Amino acid sequence: MNTPPPVNTDDPAHASGLLATIREALRGSHLDYTTAPVGRAVIMLAVPMVMEMAMESIFAVADVFWVAHLGADAVATVGLTESMLTIIYTAAMGLSIGATALVARRTGEHDPEGASRAAGQSVILGLVVALAIAAVAAPNASRLLTVMGASDQVVESGVGFTRVMLGGNATVLLLFMLNAVFRGSGDAAIAMRVLWIGNILNIILGPCFIFGLGPFPQLGVMGAAVATNLGRGTAVACQLAILFTGRSRVRLNARHLRLDFALMRSVIRSPPHVSRTCLFSSTWVHSLVSPPSPRVALPPDLSSSIAMPDGLV
């Protein structure tokens, strides 16, 4: 049996082919991943996913950058709240792994209707979980900040930010779940692009709502939460528009949103991934429950926000 010669990675033809594949991955294409070469398929999926995770991290970085102009208490509020949101990221990641697996399986079986049903149930599941979290967490925002070790001054000035972020957690869960649908069906470039839109809006609207630029109200630190939710919410609206108008491999319509509890259980059934991600995030939260001062709350949380997307890999 003849062994194929090794690929010369220094060959200009190979380098140009790799660059062309990366450009195609960023641009997006309807590549059939069930028949494409494994190496090319990996690059086509991995490049947009790396960019997508980088975009998700920028939300927290942008919030910290703008509220830093308001003082240490505002920065501590963002750090402590993002630490609490780590638990929501955990739920979103765990559920999105199940959604990606189901959609990818149905797509590989050339069962578009099955992939659409899995996508529809993932949307409903994410919305139900988000509403439950919001109903419990948002009204208790001040208590949660106190439990996290915030001073009375931080609680008084930052409770609005925490309440808006926890109350609007549906944008986080739906963003993760819908992007999981795109990745599972092979449309990773779409998942990347909607996060570009969300981040651009967040970066633009952040200073507008925080400092009251132009016609926007001056909301202080709470303005960062409003801008973040608007950015993520716009990204979710774009995701739904793409799915319902058939501009992706998966197409949704009303019948796919009918409750199917058996299919929901299949989405949830990924305990090893959820447990591993929970352990990762709970370590950071535990380390911040009793911080010595508000000023030290940010560095661990910011590093966890940047590292958290690795849990998806």
C-alpha cells in the first residue's frame, strides 16, 4: 500500500490555498461538510467560531472601558454582575452544546425538517430558561450584589445595572442557542456576523446611554447594561430574521415552535459538558463572593469573561 507524500506547508500553492479557505470561511459558503475534506471543513468551521467567541468577550471589555470613566464603584458593579452572569453563560453554553449536536446530526442525515424542529425547540427552551432566571434574579439584584460582597455604596449606585443585565438575560441565552443552530447546520459565518452587529451597536450606544450624548438619556452605569442588551437584542432579532426568511441552511416557521418535550429533553441531555462548564464558572464566582474591596472585583471576572468561551470548545 502506497503512503501519500507529506504536504509541504512551505509550498506557496499550499499557503495561497489556506488563505483562500480562511477568506471563504469568513465570507461563508454552502459547503457540504459531510463530503468536504476534513482539513478544509475544520478550518471553515473553526475560523468563524474563533471570531465569534472573541466578539462575545468584547461585550464585557467594552462595558468596563466606558464605565471606568465613572469611577471604581461603577467598575466593581460591572465586575460583580458579570461574575453572576457567568452562571447564565454556563446554562447557555450547556444548552447550546445540545442544540448544536441535534442540529448537526439532522443536517448530516439530510433531514432539514428534523433540523428545523430541533432549532425551534432550542429557541423555546432558551426563552423559558431565561424567563425563569429573570423572574428570580432581577427582583433580587440588590441582595445578590450584597451576597457577592459589594459595599452599600456599590449596591446603591449599581443595582440598576445588575437588574437590567439579569432581567435581560434572554438576549444572552437566545444569542447562544441561535448561534448553536447556525454552527450545527454549518453556517458558522452567520453566527460570527450577528455578533459583529451586536458588538458594534454596544460600542456605539454605550457612551450614549452612559453619558447622555445627544438625544440619549444619561443613565450612568445602568446605561452600559441598556446598551449591551440592545446590542445583543438586535443580534438576536437578526438571527431570527435569517432563520424565518430561509437565508440559512435551517429554516423556521410557526409549526417548529410547537412544544415537543421529548425533543427538549434531548437538547438538555448533555451532562458532562454542562457539569464541566459549571465547575469552571463556579470557581470564579466562589472566589469573588467575599472580595476584600470593590476594586479587586474586576480582574478575576474580566479574565473569566475572556476565558469563558473556551468552555465551548
